[in-house]
Amino acid sequence: MTHRFLGDAATDRMRNEYLNNEVNKHEDRSAQVVCNLVYYDGEQEIIGEGILNGFISKECR
């Protein structure tokens, strides 16, 4: 979990609860994770992208 939410003194549990409370303010719970990767060996490059669509649960798990 990123430390941008609630500062360095917050625990992961505190951050998760904060984010979940913020998301609960919205009806649309759709989410998307995008991962991009580039491999370059000095001559060739390979570019890949993965996308995972889903939704944010109402409870921390």
C-alpha cells in the first residue's frame, strides 16, 4: 500500500480502511489494473501490456 495516503505513521490497515471509506462514497465500484512492461536488449524491444478489469469490494479482505 502506498504511503501517500495518511503519511508514514499510518498502518496498512488504516490505509485500507481509509481508501475503502472513500470508495464507498461512490456507486460505481468498477476498477482496472494496467501493467506495462518494456524489455530492451540494446537492439530489440518487446512491449507488453496487461489489463485486468474488476470491481472494488465493499469490505477489506
